[in-house]
Amino acid sequence: MLKKVSIKNVGLFKSNEYNLNKRINLLGAKNDVSGKSTFIRTMLMLKIFSDQDKEKISDSLFRGFENKNSNSHISVDYEINDRKYIYKIEYNQKIIVSESLSEVVDSQIKTLISRKDSSIEFSQEEEKTFKMFRLDDNFSIIRMTDFYAVENVPYFLEDCIDFFRGLLFSDKDNILFGLKLRNKGNFNRDLYEAAAFYNSNDEAHKIFEKFMQLEDHKMTKVEIIDAIAKDTLKEVKAPRFYSENCDFVPFMYLSSGVKSLYYISIDLFLACSKKEKGILFIDDLTKKVSEECLEIIIEYCRENNAQLIYS
């Protein structure tokens, strides 16, 4: 069973109740409720950064998140003060939280957005150990499956998408943390190595094919080919898609639903790879995944001890 979290207007939360050492299922919010994604991203980042070697934190680790529903802006940042790292949250240029990184996760109350009708309810049903998943012995990745502006994502060839878009940061354990980019470019060697790792595993594509069968998208085959990355000219592995009639279908012509399921199959596989405990975060899941596909995701995470977080 998953831990259920119901959020109303995301106002206050108690961090001693919200514990990332538990499996979490973010439920109960509607489209007009603002702050969900910011809340969960911030908590994931806090967990990672509180465990890191602070000497190696990049000055660009924390990024601002735009709250489209309320036209507000939340930014998360830190500063160095006599070698003491300070974490702070700004809401519309007003600092509402500021304290030591070492105290962030243990602090009793954090304010993200102040609303009189804010509330968060928790019901814990099962505990799971928090741990990043490893692609190999050299690096790990936490991926946040979050899709918008798909048309702006660069692709290797006409039919190949760079699904590992994002900025990467390293900590003392060589853990890489991915945040999506809103513009093209800024890809490095690790991204392509990760893409090659995924594409070289048949099991990953079996997940996608299961999704396609359930969704009746008439996609019967995903073939991995050698390709040249369009932006860096590096050699990479890339997918080609075929219809039930064995006709080649360029990725750019696939529906947004098929693209979303393909991204999710990638992240699901990475979160569960090598039986390590990883995290799969899917934002606005009901817009991308049917109940049948969700059952596959939950079962796959359960079998591989991965944590599923979705809103």
C-alpha cells in the first residue's frame, strides 16, 4: 500500500509528519489547487541536500518554480554565511523560511504558501526505506516525470526524443539529480550514457509495449538504433517506433499520450533498475495514465522496492 497524502491549497505542513522515508502517494488535489508540484519537488530536494556534502553543492542547485495557477513565484535558494549553509524559500520576493540546511528537514513547520484554508492530511499504511536508485556503480539518477511543452524537447533524429532532458548536479556519492529544462541544449555525456543504458535493456521496452497494449495505441514494436545526437553529434542509442502494420512512425508524430507513456516507461525502468530502491515522481498522473497502466506502474514499483510519488 502507498502512503496517502491529501493536500488542500498547500499552505502549511509539518515535516515530522511528512517523512520521505515512507512510500508516498499524493492525492486529493484538483487542477485549481496550487502549489502541489512545488511542495513535492521541494521536499525531494530537501531530502537530497540535507544528506549531501555541503561543500559540493552547486550555486545553481535550487531553482525557482512558477506557480501558474496563482501567478505567484516561489524560489528556493541557499547562501553561505561563515561556512554555514542557509536554506530559504521566497514567495513573491518575500523570504518566508530561512534556516540552516541541517535543520530544514527536522524543522516542525515550513510555510510555502499562506492560505487560511490550507490543510494537509496524512494516513500512513506502509513504510519503505528511502534510497536513490543506481544505474551502475558510477552514478545514480532521480528523475521527475513532468511533461509540458513536449514540442520544445530536442530530439536525436526526427523520430528520436531526448528524454533525459534536464540539468544534472552531483553530490559526494556521485548522485545525479535531474531537473527539466524549458529550453533546448545543455546536455552532457552522462545523459547520453544514461540513454544508452536504458535503450540497451529489452525489459524497459517491454513496459512500454504493455502500456501500448492496454491503451490500444496499435504500437507493436520499439527498435533501438545507433544514432547521432543532433546537438552534440555524439553517438547514441535511440528508439524507433513501428505501428501494428510494421510501418515506421516518427516520434514527433506520436500522440502526446503515447509520448507520456514512453517517458514514464523510461523513468519506471530507471527507478526499478538493478533492484535498487528509487523514486518515480509523476506529476498530473491522471492526464497521462489510465487506471490499467497505473496498476502496472504500482506493481512494478512494488516488485522492485521503488517508491512511487504522483499527483
